[in-house]
Amino acid sequence: MEKAAVLRAATREGLTLVRAENATGFKGVCRNEKTSKSKPFQAQLKRGGKRGYLGLYATAEEAALAYARELGPEG
């Protein structure tokens, strides 16, 4: 999914992509090329001291959207 499409989807769903000061620019998103070269961005969410795996994505924006969807509109 292209960056513009991800941003449109987030807006349509009332979600905010959470920015962070890390290599990907998004909270809950890291680069993991060892797992998949076609989907090098991994999304994960920490709740109650446990990490929840949200999947692998082709772009950092897609992974950030998965993170935002997990948080919900109230984020």
C-alpha cells in the first residue's frame, strides 16, 4: 500500500499514525529484514508488560497503520 493510501485509510478510520524518534519514524515499528525481504517492517504493541506481534509489512507506514488500528481511535 502506498504512503498516500495509508494516510487516507488512517484519516477515514479516524486513526493517527504515532510518530517516534526512531529509525522508522513510527512508534511500535521496527525494521526486520532477517524475517522477510519483501516485508521488512514489523509492528508490535506492548500492553501490560507483554509484546503483541502485529505482523510484517512492506512499508513503515503500513506497519504504523496496523499499530494505530490496534490502539483504536482514542489511541
